[in-house]
Amino acid sequence: IMGAAGTLREFAPALPEADRADLLSTVLDESERLNRFIANLLDMTKIESGAMEPNYGFHYVGDIVGTALHRARKIIGEHKTEMDIPTDLPMLRVDPVLFEQALFNLLDNAAKYAPPASTIRLQGWADNGSVIVQVMDEGPGIPPADLERIFDTFHRVRKGDQVRAGTGLGLSICRGFIEAMGGTISAANRTDRSGAVFTIRMPVPADQHVNDPVMDDLP
């Protein structure tokens, strides 16, 4: 940030317009990354101190997924995205800000480890009193030695120099937010191809109807 900003300050009049635009874009991109880093530190502090207090409301999963995809559009811009979230899923009692941030962090993680032009897929369904949301990528997957530690604070999976810098907090924050709302999150490797899959399971409130395909087929 300082290097690009300093160059603009000292040499802007002599620089071609395209170079000035590139430097300004660098300042903005790195400022956004720094802002996410600070936000992650603050979120982690709240989680570890027990000060996290979800602001609950009833929300549709598809709406929150759409918001997360929109906010992450720049980060996942080099990837293809697919979303399969049925519109008839029951509403969940969640904090939409926390849930959306958890999804955003999963999208950010997928974009870091999956190659450009590969597909990041989000899918959801109802299952036995819960709503399941999965984020799947087409990266190399998670090394077996990292599976048990993937949600640990400051833990990062190594994958060469091409991986964007991160804090090692994103997945830990996902777990903290999801568990604070009564849900669970797990990580695994895909069985259909290479890639990782993160699975969020959120309980459906008792007064919300869950479509059960077995029961619906009964006369």
C-alpha cells in the first residue's frame, strides 16, 4: 500500500494513465485485504473471549448465500460459480451477518486453493431436521495431516507460493460463528474428484416445516 501510494504521490503527473490506474487499484485491493485482516482479528477476539452474541432472526438460506456470493464477486472473479439452493428450504434462525461472513470466508478459502477457471459450487438441502449448506471447490483437496487441524486458529494448508496471503483465521472464524448459532461445520475431501468440501449443518427451528422426501411420497 505504502509503495503504491508513495509512487502516486511523487510521480503521478509523469505516469501514464494506465499506470496510475494500476497503482490506485493496488492501493484499493490491499486496503480491502488489510480491512479483512483487521476484521478477522476482531472477530477472533470476540469468539475467544465469549463475547459473541448473535443477533437472531428468521432468514432464507438462499438470500444469505446470494449476499455472500455478491460480496465475494471480486475474490472469486477468476472462477466459475454454481449455486443449487432450493427455494423451498425452511427458514433458519440465524444471525445473517455471521452466517454470511462464514460463507464469505469459505468462498475466499476456495478461491485461494482452487485454480482459476475451476468451479466453486454451493448447494443446500434439508435433512432430518437440519439444513445443510456445502461449499465445494476443485482444488487439490486437503492433505490428510491437515484435516483435523483445518479449523485451528492460524493454521494454513501449504500449497506453494501461488496461494494468496492469508491470516489463518478465516476457517477458525467460520467454526466460531457457526457453532455460536448452534450449528456445526466440517471439512473433507471430495469423493467424486479432487477438491475440498465444507459442510455446514444448521438446526431448523421446531415451528419451521422441513420437506421430507420420504414422507411426501406417502399417500
